[in-house]
Amino acid sequence: MIKNHSYLDFFPYPVFRVDQQEIIERIENGARLRKNILLSAPNGMGKTIIALSALLPVALEKDLKIIYMCRTHAQSDRVIKELKKVHDNSNPYSSKISGLSIRGRGEMCLHHKLLGSKVSPKEAMSICKTLRSDKRCSHYRNLEKVTEGFKETESVSFSSPVDGEELIEFCREEKLCPYFLSKLLLKEIILNHFYLYLDKILVVLKLILI
């Protein structure tokens, strides 16, 4: 946990765009006061880095997680790209900054039964459950083995934020399950907005919502 730090420790660019600094200050101050904040701004304002640099110090100080809700995969990948810049900016807190972009089970699955299929999320969940119950998913069994029953993550951790495609490619090479690995690694969470309505997510996470 860190104390008494501000957005200046997490802003990775040498200069601010017009009005950026004022907006970041207002968001950080509002977050510290637990206020709801609405920002509407045109493309090019830098809304992603505004939100991240304003909220990261608050999240780290208070041991909170950030949920960054995006409409598309491209938008969530953009968040990871900016988060990587924060991480790589010679920041003394880089080791505490992590992020992971997750996708639906059907989109992340590497088993031939689901890979490239167009089944609904409910069908994907059912097929996945059956494969795991029947011990017919080698990716899931491999992940269970290397993480000692999903209790240890050191062997599958990343040194910097990771987007969905990077996670899937890593798992393809290591023959692991991307979906269940993402559940193990969740720290900063980047996802589509409908995940917010899942009760299990709301119960287990302490949240800052973007």
C-alpha cells in the first residue's frame, strides 16, 4: 500500500493536453471523497489515461481494484496499452501495477469443441463444465497442475499488464486454459459492462468503477 501520492506519479507523458490536468485533479479528489464522477469528452482528450492516472493512486492507497468497463475488445486493449505505459514509466510503484483484459469463456477457450464456435455464452458454459467434469480438457488440467490446484499463481504471473490476445497466445504456447487463468490473475479488471451485473463479481471485489 502507498500513501500520499497523486496522479503525477502515474501520468506517463511529458506534458498534459489542454484541460487534462484539471480534469485528472478533479477526478482524483472526487474519488478520495467517494463521489460519483461523470466525464463526457471528445475523442483525443485522453480519457483513458485521465481515468487511470487519477484513480491508480487512490486504488493503491486503499487496496482497491479497478473495474474498467468497455464496449469492445479494441477499447479494452487500449486501456491495457495505456496501463503498460504507466507501468513502464520508471515508476517506483510499477511492481504494484497490473492489469488484465478478459473476454467471454467461448472466446477464450482453446479446446477444439469450443474454439472458433458460435455457441451462446450459456452453451459455452455448459460444454466447458462437461469437459472439465469428464476430465477431457487438457488445458484446464494442465493449469490445475501448474497452479497446485488453482492456489499458486507465481508460475503463471506476468510482469506487466496483459491484453486478451496476449493472454490467449501465452496459454496456447503453454497449453493452459486462458479463461480460468484470467480468473486467477484478476487484479485490475477490464471487461464488458454486463459483467458488472453478476452477483459473484460484486460480492468478492472491492471496486472502483470506470
